[in-house]
Amino acid sequence: MGQVSTAAPELATVEARRPPGPWRTAGADLLHNRSALAAAVVLFLVVLATLCAPLYAHHVAHTDPFQSHVSGSTVADGKTVPVLTPSSTGLGLGVTPIGPTWDPAHYFLGADNQGRDVMARLLYGGRTSLFIGFTAALLTCALGTVVGVVAGYAGGVVDAVISRVLDVIWAFPVYLLAICLSVVLLTDGLHLGPLTVEAGSLWLPVAIIAAIYVPYIARPLRGQVLVLRNKEYIQAAIGSGAPTVRILRREVLPNVLPTAIVFVPLMTALAMLTESALSFLSVGVQPPDASWGTIIEDGLGLLYTRPAVTIAPGLLIALTTAALNVLGDGVRDALDPGARLRGGV
Amino acid sequence: MSRSTRRGAFAAATVALALTTAACSSSDSGSSDPTTSSSSTTAGSVAFQPQHKGGTLKLVAHAAAGSLDPQVNYTLQYWQLYQSMYDGLLSFKKVGGQESFTVVPDLAAAMPKVTNGGKTYTFTLRKGITFSNGKALTTDDVVASFQRIFKVSSPTAGTFYNGIVGATACLKTPASCTLKGGVTGDATANTVTINLTAPDSEFPYKLAVPHASIVPKDSPTKDAGTKPLPTTGPYMAASYDPNRELKLVRNPHFKEWSREAEPQGYPDQIDYTFGQTVESEVTAVENGEADWMFDPPPADRLNEIGTKYTSQAHVNPLTAFWYATLNVNSAPFNNKLARQAINYAVDRSAVVRLYGGTNLASPACTILPPGFPGHVDSCDYTKGGGKTWTAADLAKAKALVKKSGTAGQAVGIVVQDDDVNKSIGQYLQSLLTQLGYKATLKPLSANIQFTYIQNTKNKVQLALTSWYQDYPAASDFLNVLFSCAAFHPGSDSSINISGFCDKGTDAKMQTALKTAQTDPTAANKQWGAIDQSIMQQSPVVPLINPKIIDFTSKRLGNYQFSKQFYMLVGQTWVK
Amino acid sequence: MLRFIVKRFASALLVMFAISVLVFLIFFATPGVDPAARIAGRNADPATLAQVRHSFGLDRPMPIRYLLMMRHLLIDRDLESFVNRGSRVIPQIVQATPVTLSLVIGAALIWMAAGIIMGTAAAALRGKAADPLIMLVGVVGVSLPAYWLGEVVNLITQKQLHSSVFSWVPPPGYVDLSHDPGQWALHLLFPWLTLALLYAGIYARLLRGEVVTALNEDYVRTARAKGLSERRILIRHALRCSLIPIVSLFGLDFGALVGGAALLTEVVFGLPGIGKLTFDALQNLDLPVIMGTVLYAAFFVVLANALVDILYARLDPRARHA
């Protein structure tokens, strides 16, 4: 705390004189919410672990999780064993990757069908999943706020057009829209004028997920702005000829921003689940990149022999999204108890 | 002509038999059922065993294979069923083993009389054959069926049957197709005459595949789709719903006329259900709820099948190869050294592992699969030299990449998005990265990938694909996949995916096709040399020759494997 | 009111039209998607390819192609699949509908019952240890990836514990209700539970919030002052008012699910419903079926939205202008 005050002493004194603002009350509320705090700790640990992915891969497991080791070998119980063992009994059909050794230096959670270290891939995959979940959520919330505010404030034709577009996206079943878009974009990449996104880029799933969820944010915000706009003080501001930008910045945004922020953690959870589902349908993250969803998809081919490859990333998704949901509930209770994302996917 | 063709098939058969003994042994050792091992080696047909007649054979597949029209459908899944449903003038022998590559008379009473320098085929129809709708088969039905090939735009209309006189006009305007002077029937003599524009040593094979099936003359002149056409064979379709089930029942009008061409079947009914996941298919067969599954069992069930169900698993080598195409018309693979580097670098044994292990696939180094007419053991790209592939030579590959000056260039790899293809793709991507390329992987839905990689507009540099024979002739691999005529820039249908067009090779292939009309053995030798000379140019990387695993229920008996159309469904019994 | 309904109806039609155009455009924007080459076979010559394109009308301009497709789908009702020729789109959807209805209605009954019980219990026990525990169960349900849960359930019931605890579980698949009601229920039991687990949490959490708010309202205090029992207050008063937002959310969810939003559950459990039909069509890039199923799904979403809106408009006249 002390360091902060030296950096911005004026701010600190100004703040001290005012009664506690809505943000500070909310912060205090959140700090008293024990489950939200626990969720934040869990999230922090997950993020920390994924940030350590290169550390683990290079210095602990000594493996490149993006390189195939189909003919490689490793050490288990002090013996050198192949990473992928062809069956030698009966008809000798099939090849089984090494299972969990519980030895962090050698295939802690076993290998996938390419002979890659599942633990290292989980850590790297977590980065991708979290990156996609968080950026997509931020993008959706930002886009949704802009669209919702513009539609609600401008009204008339602008509102009508925007609302119809939102209706279309809303009525398009989420996964169908995502799959349709992915099939096109994964084949050819995205070309929008000067902007080109390669077919394998992580920004494709980000963009797709962000786009399909915009109505989830924009619709409730539009409703809020509609109500606000009819409030006397805003009508008065408009009547006095204040510039639109200033009204939006001073009067409208501060009122809708809490709602938008409430949606971020909840949206992140939703985006992560969507990413994993798209990857499961092999229209999400593309190899050699890995995400928890793609690891599950890779692991399904080994479900009966090496269930750990499927179960571990699923549990991580569940843990992370549950933490995000609990944290999101906490933020909601603190900032805007009425805000609600459309339930269920 | 016909005699020489039959001899050709037979000559090929002896070569193949010698080469595949080792591969076949895995199947024989696996099956404790004595009928399995004996049936796959005994030539000729065994007498019908009435005590096994009856019951319902239950087949399962993840998905249906589209239209049921035998003149339209081009999938192994239904070609396998058509064996005991539809008949052509000729057919492949319905037996297990190498003999199944032999063409025998089916609706024709005998092999055709070939005159006019190999350009005229005359068939005499068998008497007393009736369609499942009760109508007798006549020469009119035969003539109409050949016209129908063009009227329904059969997939092979322009490639298999374009040599028939009048075919050019039929391809242009199918609706008014008559094949005038091409196919004519003589009702009184009960004969059908087919005239070709040029001799074609492979024509009997083309008459024995399902697209040349004979259907009633009043069949619709468009794809019959899900409405089954009347059959001549022992079974007919009672109902077909591609989302649920295909039901085959006995054709009440069927009387066995030739055991080797169209033997009567054992089960009274065949239920083919669709829509389950592959995992539950395996479980269903294990529990006896299904008798056979169409799809290859998933990787994580192979071990279980190979150890707990040894007597119910049948492994047979296929005359097919999986390969990677290298686009010879764009960087970096317009450089021959770069192409050769990939051929040296790919560890076939790794690909074999990804496919399911040494008992499910073998390393490939030639275009023609082992046991196929024309195949000669030779391998330019193995460590330490030798006739067959033994190990990858990564050092040599790296040196070649360096020499070619292509290191650091971007390479896109396009594969299908199923488990096996994607895992091989991931391996290739990892390998190319090791060689110093900037490799990216693009897995596409199986339905897009095959057309996507053919179209030059999509600028595909490296693609993973496979080729399964239509009929046992070397040209079905070499001429089809590597001739200039098979390269159509800008089209979705350009099966010469590498874009390999070499005038010299083309001329050699034309010579071999000519030689085949008179001397099949000499022709096969020529094909073997062509295979080697194409491989020196390295437009493709042969990866593996796959084997098929048929997983059957405990009660299923009389398993026989036809190399042409796979398990003889109607010949299995469940009683 | 009537004007409102008419307006709502017109906008729904507009939305459906836009969706159909969108699907059509997205489809033909995909390289390699042209069904002609796939239908024509693996080595078709150019003439055959051209013939196939012609027979499917693929050589005509895009707007004509679109209009023809919509005419066949909606007016003639004889649109055929690209992949399985001769199999019409509408009968396929009609055939798949009871499967999806069986799945969704069963699951909905379970999750509504579980959601209401959990939500009310948590609200009644607020401040006690049981409340966060119940809510935790709810959060976990919401946070599980549907397909993963299905696969794990399958692994446990079909493999790991199949020989001991779950030997009575039939293999994945569907049996018609009219064919054998017992088997129908048995085959659907785990799909129901899986789907219900994903939704019960949302409803429990929502309901808890509503009931807690209601318990602080004036009318509840009045009731309490009148000396009514806590249980009676909870069930007769607080719960009843809290159910309105639940019912409207249920309308939206139910509409989406009937339209095929249970895609992943249907795929994992091999149920031949609308979701599976859509999924297969997407895998096969079978535009006519995709078009049919997407419009079918959109219809239910739009209908559910409209019904909920009209319901609200009836309850609150101001909403008509919003």
C-alpha cells in the first residue's frame, strides 16, 4: 500500500476525502466473499502452473511436447522402455503409449499417441485454453458493450438494424454457427481486406467465439441503456446540448460498465467450454498447438487403454471454469446483483 | 483376348501368392476357426452346407455410404454388399484368397468371344435368370444398363467405359444416350455385343465391378438413391434409411446358377445398422449384439481384440497404399532433391506404429503394393540400401535439404481429421520441422480434404492420402495416379495430386498398356520398371500398405476374404 | 397486443430468412466443399463432373440456387440430401424429432425437479454449511464440458464398471418408446442424467437468488407477521413468485434444446436425434440437411423467444415498447 501512495499521492488524498465509491465497496465485498477468494486462489495457481510450462518441459521433463516421439524410449522404474509399445501377445494388434509413471522427470502422466509427454502438454494446453477463453471473453464484452450502448442510445434505424443482426446470431444455435464458421475459416484462413489470419492461428477460435456470444452481452446492455436514456438527468443533459460522446462517457458508460465487467469471468468460463467443445469436434485449436480440448480429443482415441489422457484435461477444464463461475458470482454480487448471462449452453 | 486376360490375372495371382504368404500367416495363426484358414487358401467353391442356413446376420457401421444405386455408389462399403445382390455380365470369383481376383462369367453363360482384334466382345446370356421383382432378365436389360451408366453419370462413366463405341456422345449428352454401335442386344440369339474403339486388356475387370451391374431396363435414369433397385443375386434390399438401417432379405426369385460367380447365401436376413460410435461397435461385437463391424476398430481397442478375441479377429493385407503427395509444381517440392529428402527422412516404421503396429500395416517403398501385378521389391530410399525399406536415413535427408537450398521454406501439410490420419500428419509435421522447414498442419474434414488436395487452386504442397485398387491391374495405380491425363489444373477432380506429368513416363505407360493385350507378363515387368522410374523422381512418399481387420462375433462362421471386395458377407453363417 | 404479436412474428420471419442466407453463403465460401466432385467419384473425368454439377443445379447462379433450394425445402417439401440421394430432408427431421424430444423432456423433468429442490433448500438453509455445498454442486455441473462428461460416463458404465455395478446398462443407442418403453427409458437414463446435471446447477443458482430476494420482500414479512409457518411461507409465497424468471429461462433453454442444442450429448450417446442429424450433416457437408436442421433449430429458438416476450408483455405492458 505504501508504495502506491508515493506514486500517486494526489489521487490517494482525493480519494480519501470522498465517501467510498461503488468500486471500492465492491472490492471490499469481494474480499469478504470467502468462496470468491478461494476461487481466485485456484485460478491464480492454474495460471501460475501454465506459465511454468517451459520450465517444466525443458528442465524437469526434458522433452519437447510438440515433437513426435513415436520411436522414442524413456525410463520407468529404472528400466529403459519404449514410449509406444506395440502389442506382442495374441495377434499383436495395436500400440499402447506409456501410462502415468508418477515420476515428474519421465512422463508423469504418461504419453499420448505421438509419444509426447501429457503433463507438459497439459501445461502448454492450459496456456492456450486460458488465452482463448480470456481474450475471447474480453473481446465479446468490449464488442457487446459498444454494440449494446450504440444500439440503445442511438435508437431508431441504427437500433433496429443492430437488434436484427443480434437476433440472427442469437437464433443461430451456438455450436452450429461456430462449426459452420470454423469449417470455412480453417480451410482458407480469414481475409478481411489488409487483415489476414492464417488457418491455424489461435486468433481464429478467439474471433469465432467472441462473435457468437456478442448478443449475450449486447442484449442486456442495450436494455439497460434504453432505460437510462429515458432517465431525467440524461434527458436534461441531451436537452442542454451536451456532446453525445461526453454523455456516453460521463453518464452512460459508468452505469453499464459494472455489468460488462461482471460478465467477464462468466464469459471466460463459457468461452473456455466452447473452445474445448470446438476442439473436441476438431474445428477449434489446430495442431501442433494444443489446448485442453485438443488433448481430450487426442485422448479419446486412447480412452480404453490410457483414460488419464482424457480425464486429466477434462478435470482441469472443470476446475478452472468452476473457479471462474464462483469468482464471477462473487463479482456479480458485489457489483451488479441483477446481471445475468443467458444460462446454459 | 479374354483368355489372355484370365491368364494375366492368374499369372499375377501366382506372383502374389508367393509374396503374401508371410502376411497371410498372421491371419491364419489368429483364427482358430478351421474354416477360416482353409477357406482362404483352398481354391474353388465349397458345396453349400444347408445345416448353416438361416438366421439374421447383424452388421454395424458408424455411417451409411450414401446412394444404394449399384451404378452410382463408389464405396467399398457397399461394393462389398453388392457381391451378393447385383450381377454383371462378368464378376470376380466369390471365394477367399488370391482366386478372388479371377474374373468369371456371371450373367453371361461363358467368357465372351473376343473378335475384331480385341475390339468386339460377344456375350451369350444365361437363360432363366429373374430379377427380384419377378421379371425375367433379357438382352434389353443389359443394353439399357450400359446406357444407364452414362445417364446416371456413374463415377467411372468417363474413365472405365469411355472406350465403348458411342460413349463420347453419351458423356456429352447423357439424356439421349444410346451407345449406338457400342452395345447391341440380339433377343433371339440371346446375345449382347459390345464394341470398343480400341482394344482394352482391362475391359473384363471393368465389366466385373458394380458400376456395370445389370438392372431392369425400366429403372429410373437418375440416381435411384435410397430406393433399392431390383437385384439378380441372392439378396435384395427390403428397406434403406441411411440414418438408421439397411435391411437385406432373400431374393425369392434367386436360383443358384454358378457357385463361383454368385453362390447362394447362408443368412435369411442381413441387418446393417448405422449411427453408433466406433467404440460401441466394438463392444456390440464383443457382446455378440452384432456379428461384424465395418469400421476399423479404434486404436485403444486393438490390443483387447488381439488378445481376448483372437479367434474372432481376421487380418488380411490389402492391395492399397497410403502415401504423401509432394507438389512437384511449387516450392519447395519443385526441387527433386527436396522431394527425395522427404522420402529418405520418413520413418515408415513410425507410420506403421501410428496405424496400429506391424501386424496391421507394413512399410511401403513402391507405388504398386506387394502381391499386386507388376510389383517388384525395390527401395531407393532406405538406410544402407536394399530391396525393401529397413530404416530412415535422416542424415542423408538433412544433407539433401541443405543441398537443395530449400531449408526454412514454409510447407503446409493437409490431412483428413480422423484419428489415424491426423496422427500421421502430426508426425510428418514434426519431421519436416526437424528437417528445417516451417511446417504447418491443416486437418480437414474427410469430405473436403480429398477434393481440396486435388485442386491446384488450393496450392497444397504436401497431402496425406491413400489409394485402394479398383481392380487388379498395375495401370490402376500408375496410369491413374501419375499420367498427364490425370492432371487437371484448377479442377476438383485431378487425381494426379502431385501434378507429376512426364512425357517419357507417359509414353512408357502407353507401351505397357499395349503390351498387356498380348503379353501380360511382359507388361507387368514394364509396369514394375515404370514404378521404379517414377519413384526416382519422388513425386510421392509411399508410407504403408495397410491391412484390414475384420472383427466378427463368436457365432459367425465361414469367414472368407475376397481380395477384391473383402469379407464375403453372404457366405458367412450365424447358425 | 395483437399488433405486438404480428410485429414479433414478422421479425422472426426476417431472422429465419437471414439465417438461411447466412448458412448458404458460408457453405459455398468453403473451398473444396463443392459436392459435385465428391458425388462424381474419386477419379471422375471432367465431363462426368460437369454432368453431376448440372444435375444438382450447381452450375446455376447463386441466387437461383438459393431460391430453388428454399422452394424444394419449404414449398415442395422434397429437398434431397446431397450425400444420400433420394433421402429427403423433412422426413429425416420428422424422424429425428421424437428422439430429441424424448431426451430433452426427460432431462428437463430431472433438472427442473433437482434445480427447484436444490435452489429452495439452499435458500432455506442460507447461512448454514449446506448452502455453499449445494451451490458448489451446482457450479460443478455448469462447469463440466458436456461431451467429456458423456465420454467419461460411457467409459465407466460400458467399460470400467460394466462387469460389476453397471452390467444392466445397455449399449449406447436408442429404442423407440412405442417399441419397448422399458428399454426406451433404460437407454435414455444416462443421457438424461448427463444433460440434467449440466442444467440443474444453473436453475438451482438462479432460484436460490430469487427466493432469497423474495424472502426479504414486504409481502413475505406480512405473511410472517400473520404467523404463517416458515415452510408455508417458503413454498406458498416465496417460491411461487420466484418461479417466473425460472420459467422464462426454461422456455429459452427448452426451445434451444429441442432445436438440437443437445448436439454433443446426442453424438456421445449415439442418439439419432436432431443434434446428431445436424452433426452428421456438418461432417458430410451435406448442405440441404444442414439448411433444414439449422432452420428447424432457429425456428424453436425464435418461437421460444417470442413466447417468452409475449408472456412478459402480458405481465408488463411497458415491455411492449422495449
